[in-house]
Amino acid sequence: MDSEIDGAVFPARHWQALPDGRIQCDVCPRFCKLHEGQRGLCFVRGRQDNRMVLTTYGRSSGFCIDPIEKKPLNHFLPGTPVLSFGTAGCNLTCKFCQNWDISKARETDKLNQEVQPAMIAAAARQLGCRSVAFTYNDPVIFLDRAGLPGGRHQDRRRHRRLHHPASPS
């Protein structure tokens, strides 16, 4: 666990207070138990003012257009480009990680852009990408982001209206 939380933070979900005064992150199987000012192994979640906060919420470490075949998906929109989006931090410690400089970054300069979900969707449309991949680290890093309104499609009708305007709702 690391300490000293600086910069912009966002309230996190999926945590609990423990009887010994620490708080426990319940997002991944590591169940990091934090004192005030500490961050979990992922360096994304930390304790500030007796609550769990996200230190990288809405901030990107970069974007890239990849072929969909590069992603671990089988027969998903074959032959199309995907807009890859990532942030710093990861709850894993893979020795073979090709993204270690991003996934284990502690410097906020790795987070060069503030990005809202609507901006990501607009960029994907503008660049001709029919899909977006949250990538470069373990998917649980995006759990709070994906579960909030605007962070994902709320229902299939909205998805149809956005991507197939001529289709009936």
C-alpha cells in the first residue's frame, strides 16, 4: 500500500469500514485494508477523509485505435477498429505486463487528459470506431466508471438510437 493522496478525487463505491478503524476496498480479491492517506495496491483507490476515493476517475493515460482482433474477443465486429482507452493503475502484479509503465504508474503526469463518457463516445464515432475498449489494466479499475449513468448504455433502446438512428425503438 502506498500513501499521500494528492490531486482530484472522486467518491468510490464498494468499500466498508472495519472495526479496527481501517477501511476495506471490496473491488478485487486483494481486499486492501487502508489507514488514512494510504492507497491500495492498484494505486487507483485510496482513503481520504475516512472514505474510499478514486484518484484516476475520468482521467486517461491515452487513447489508441486498434484492430478489434487485438482484443480478447471472439467474432465481435470482425475487421473493425476499436478505440482503446486506459488509465493508470492496476490491481494485478503480472511480471510479463506489456503496459507496466501505465498500469503501475504513480505519477499523475501519466494521466494527461480528463475525459467524460460522452467525449469517449463522440471520439469513437468521429474516428469510425464502432466499439470502445477500456484497456491497459485489469477491468475492475473501471468498475465505478462503468456503473454510473453516462458510463455505459443504460438500455438497448438507447444503444439502438445512438448507433442505428433509422431503426425503430
